[in-house]
Amino acid sequence: MEVGKAVAHWVVTTSWILALLFWAKALQMVRGMARLTDLTRLDMESLPPLPASERPHLTVVVPACNEEDSIEATLRSLVASTGLRLEIVAIDDRSTDRTGERMDAMAAEAAKSGPHTLEVIHNKTLPEGWLGKPHALKLGTDRATAPWLLMTDADVTFAPDALERALRAALAKGAGHFVLVPTLVRAGFAEEAMEGTLHAVSGWSVRFWKVEDPKARDFFGVGGFSLVRRDVLAAVGGMERLRMEVVEDVGLGWLVKHAGHRSCVTFGPGLVRIHWIRGYLGLVTILEKNGFAGFRFNLGFLAAVCLGLVLDAVVPVAALFTGTWGLVGGLLTYAALALIFQANRRMNGVSPWTVVLFGPSAAVIAWAFVRSAILTLWRGGVVWRGTLYPLKELRQGCLRWNRWG
């Protein structure tokens, strides 16, 4: 009986601590997220015009390995871009399916349809000391002639005006690195809840509105849309600095911010689209490669975060059944979480009602991180597109960032 009372007391106390923490975070995010730029609401007349030139304004680098089902849609959407001139470089990186054929067919089609160019690179080898995607990105960026580079993925589609809006907004902000958070295509309530939960817990590691602040340590990157000035990429060491970086998109964000260049995060509903989380448990597979890498392969750090996620998932719900004070603490925690979901809604469109699945979603995210670490340690490295990259080399080659200083 005494043990039961002690556990109940601990649950109630912890639920109130969590409620206070989440309310502090919710109020911070309500103010902060309202400051993020929505590219779809910008007055284009107020943005700097792009120079009239026969040369490309932007080089788009699209690496792909066995992406035959999606690469055509990605390239077709890029070729349909309006308002600027693109140099598209698509890299068929050691594919064993029809990815290369689809790229070649799109290149022949683009050559007839005008103002953009599409070049295809068929890469058959991976040099020692490189991960596949950073190497493919290097092949593409080495071919670039435009002053700006966009690194994207082979399963992303773009609205016709997306790249013009992003590039002109980057010029207006004086950015060296510019991230447009993609709109995630969702299939059902469960996927929506998982996306909302992921954004909610991510708020503890990065404040999107602070990335632009040169005094803040916050940085960010996303593989679907990383826009960077070519001279800035060269100044931070180029793709060579990221050659053994599993999460090279986030690494690029850190490099740019750490070097003192201006980095920005924006959003724009529908401008850049990707179906990233496929099914409620889809995130588990997604994080298999980069979950442990995001923690710099530090088991202690990962364990602390996963413990926090488990507490977030279990305590507020358990507190509801411990009496009046526990009920109030649990409800206050979920009210704060709903407010966080609402703060993110401008960016992701996720309804705050999906917070009802926050508990199981947080548990799934924790399991995804733990599973990533277990598989990486068991295999002795990260398996990526059929290639094993030894853990020792990954630890030696990864950037030593620290979001919290």
C-alpha cells in the first residue's frame, strides 16, 4: 500500500512538473512560430527581382538511388518551375533499377521544352571515406554554374512558383542558407498525429524562429529543401566537410551557422511536398539510418532523450487516474501540448485534436531512436542503400555539433 501511494505521489508530482515545462514551451512557441515567414503569403512585388540573364539563377542537385517510382515526378515538377532559369543536375547514384532510364528520358524531354536544362550523371563508384549521398551531392555541386544551389531529394515535388518564391525570399533576407520546410503528404489521422508529435518534441531541440538569429545557437537543415549560396558552401569547406555525415542536411545547417553566415527557416503550405511518414509506424524505418546519428552516436544522450519521451508518453495519462491533483496535472499537460500543436499548425497543418495520440506517438518515436542505436551497434555501423558504413569511421567523420552549447 505504501509503495502504491509513493508511486502515485511521484506520478502526480512529475505530471505537474511536465505541465509547467510544456506550458513554458507552449507560450514560447506560440510567440515564436508566429514569426516564421510563410512564402505563400509574401507579396512578390516587394521581393528583389531576379536578374535578367541567359545563365541559370539556380542549380538544383537531385541525388537518387533506386528511386524509379518517384524520380520522374520530381524532375517533371522541377522542369515545370516558373519565374527563373534552372540548371538541374540529377545523379543516378549506383541504382540497380530503372532510375537512370527515367532520368535520361526526362532529360530528353526537358531539352525540347525550354528554359531549364537537365543533366544526368550516372555514377557507378563510391570512393573510400565517403557516404553515398554526400558523394552524390558533391558530384552535382561540382557541376554547378549558378550562384545558388538547391539540394533536394528524389521523392519531392515542387509547385511551379516554389523555387522563385524561395530564391527571392532568400535574397530579401540576405541569407546564405535557406530552408523551406516541406509540406508532408498524409494518409489519415494517425499519420497526422505522428507528424504533429514529431514537430512538438522537436521544439525542444531547435527553435525554428531562432535559426535566423546570429546570437542563437539554433540551426536546422532538411534534405528536401536546402538552398545555399555556392560561395557560402565553398567557404564552409564544401561537401568534403560532410563526406561522412549521415544527416548531411542538418550538418550543412550547422556548418553555415557556425561559420557566421545567415541561415533562415521558412514554410509554405503546398510549395514543396513529400509523403515522408508512410503509416503510423513508418517513422521507425525512416529513423533506422539517422536516428542514432542525430545524437552523434552518443548512447547517454540518446538514453536521456528517450527516457524523457517515455515520461511524456506515460506520466500525464497515468496521472489522470491518481485523484484530483493528478487529473488536473495530466489535463494541463495535454492542454499545453494542444497549444503547441496549434502553434505548429501554420507550418504543418496538423489539427490540435490529434494530440489525443501524443502518448503512443511519443513512445513510437522513442522506440525508433532506441532501435536505430541497437541496429547500428549490432551491425557495427549504418546500413544505407545496401552499403555498410563502419561505426568507427562514422564517429570519426561526423561533425561535433552541440545544439545546447
